[in-house]
Amino acid sequence: MAVAKTRRRTGKGQELRKIAADSGSAADEIKIGLRLKHARLAKHLKLRELADRLGCSESFLSKLENDKVRPSLSMLHQIVGTLDINIAALFADPLTDAPVLIMRSDNRPVIRTDPLLQGPGIALERLIATAKGALIEANIHCVSPGGHTDGEIIHDGEEIGYVLTGELELHVAGETYHVAEGDCFFFKSDLSHGYRNPGKVMTRVLWVCTPPTF
């Protein structure tokens, strides 16, 4: 019986990896609702107060904290900024004091965003665990065809991206740039920026920011 259980677990693991490969992102999705709620309570903010600051509905925030909806990437950035944290903090791992951190390819944590209900969105695959005092953060941005940030983002720092697959329409400081597989880009993060996938296949971008203010 023990062997049978082991086989079933292995099969499930293979199934999750297949799902991850088909979607272009990891299967280990992080439920961010509770983490956002803890951050809000730490700021002594009621749902209504946070909703007023963000210009959104209290109902939306309640559903978000209960993991019933996903925000767009730009909305998530506004929320964490208002709560004085960043998206990197949502990937926080208590086991980050080791001198060497290993993130296995089939076990990367992922946060999914969704500008439209069940519409094309963006998944952020975390490449390194969040460590206190870290000077860099890195993710793979997996952008579904038609997926976009739903607005632009501004924060401190610098960032560089390398397009692994697909293509991206990058918007920085009012200018639009088209980048494709093998292309690399750099810009300062205090310039308003956003992006969308204009293609018909999943786009995957290795994205590195320093310091981890995103």
C-alpha cells in the first residue's frame, strides 16, 4: 500500500508540472489574501479606509483578502504601496537565513494577477526567496496573450529584463517599445512603466529589480 501511495503522489507531481509547463508558470500559487489582510491590520486600517485610499470598492478588497478575486498587477502594486510593503514581501519565506538559497524549477512560488475576471493575466514566478536586507529581486513574468499590467507602475530603483519567449509591448515614460525573444531592456523604475503581450503565445520575461521595491 505504501508503494501505491508513493506512485499516486508521483503522478500528481507530474500532473502539476505538466499544468505548469502548459500555462508557462509554476503550479505552486501563493494565496496572497491573508498576507494582505495581515499587512492591513498592522497598519490599523479598516477595509473601508483602505478602499477609500485606493479608490476601489470595499467588496473588492474583501474578496481579495479571501482569495476570491485577483487584482491586476498595477492594482496589486498600489495596494502594497499603500500598506507600506511591496510585492516581494508577499513571497516572504521564513527559511531565508541560509547562506545559499535554492529554488527548484518545479517548485517556484507564483502570484497570479488578473485585470479581468478570468481574463488574460500575468503570473509572477519567484526566482529567489525574499531575504531581509536583500538588494535584488528576480522573477519570471509570464504574460498570457492579451495580458497586461492594467495601468502603469512607478517605484524606486532600476530594472532589467530579458525576453525568454514570446514578445512584449513595453511602455516607459510615454514611449512604446517592442521587444521579442532574445531582446534585453533596462530602465529606471521611477519612470512610469507598464506592458502587454500583443502576441498569440505566452510571453516569459526574466525580470530583475534592485533594490526590491517592486
